[in-house]
Amino acid sequence: MTSRTLSKEKIIVTAIDLINDQENLTFTNLSKRLGTRSQAIYNYYPDVLAVKVAVAIAFYQDLATRLQVDLLGLSGKQAVKAFCNVSVQYALSKYPVTQQILSIPSGKINDEELDKNSLMVHGIMLKLLDPIESDEKKQLVLARMLRNLIDGEIIHVGNGRFNNKLISHRDSFDQMLNIVLENY
């Protein structure tokens, strides 16, 4: 592949393919898949972390779009539960990519676009919580609790830790959401 056909979009798609194939995300592996030399990728990204950040941005953009579609017409606790379930299912459907995103060190990267896109998803949740809890401090606690439930579900289901025939992970997740939301 010549530099004329190489683009940020192609690099990101290839990076996602590498991640999904559970191969190390390196410039060497990227360049082999792209049919170019690793030095060519430096014209687009300074390092592998920048590629991971670009993958995370695409992930958050796609998730926000999916949430906006799936939440259309929903409100209240039903919308909050749908947000949580869609977030979990989306992340599990892209679990290797989700793992890479979770490995990006929080607070150590000053990337406005990553912050904007992750906050876009978080902002959707906060809008859904507004009618349920008006106190900002309590709303933040509720949002954190829901994010902990979402992240925990993603990690444990993704790693196969919630495989119990007594109750499915989806049913137990719904029950946990009900327990949290019945106090509001």
C-alpha cells in the first residue's frame, strides 16, 4: 500500500482487526497488514497509544450513535435501564476492543477529542438521570454506581466469570439495575 492510499481511517480499521484477532497492536503488525512500512504510519500517528486513542474515539462515537437510536422515545427508569443494557451489549460485542480502551490510562492523556467523545456517552446518561434525581451530588453518585455496574458486567461477562446456570448474567444485571433504581 502506498502512502497515497494509506489514511487514518484505514489504519484504525486495521488496528481494530488486529485487536479483534488478539494480535499485538504495534506499528510493525499494522504495517504488515496494511502492506506498507511501519515508518509510513508515523505520518498519521506518533505512537501506538495515539492509535489506541483513535480506536477509542471511534468506539465512543459508534456507541453514542447506537444509544441515541435505541433510546429514542424512552424516558425515566426504562431509558436508564436501556442505556445500561445497550452499553453492556455493545461493549461485549466488541470485547477485545473494549479491553484495549480500558487499558488507556485515564487522566494521563490530554486528548480533547477522546474526552469529548467519552463525555458524550456520559452526557447521555446524565440527561436520562435528570428527571430521576435532581440533586447534582446524588446524581453523580447514581451515575458512578451505574457505570460501575456497566463496567463490572462487561469485564466479568467478557472474561467468562458470570457463567452460572442458576441465573443468566443478563437477568442478574437487570435485577441489579432494578435494585439500584428502586431507591429513586
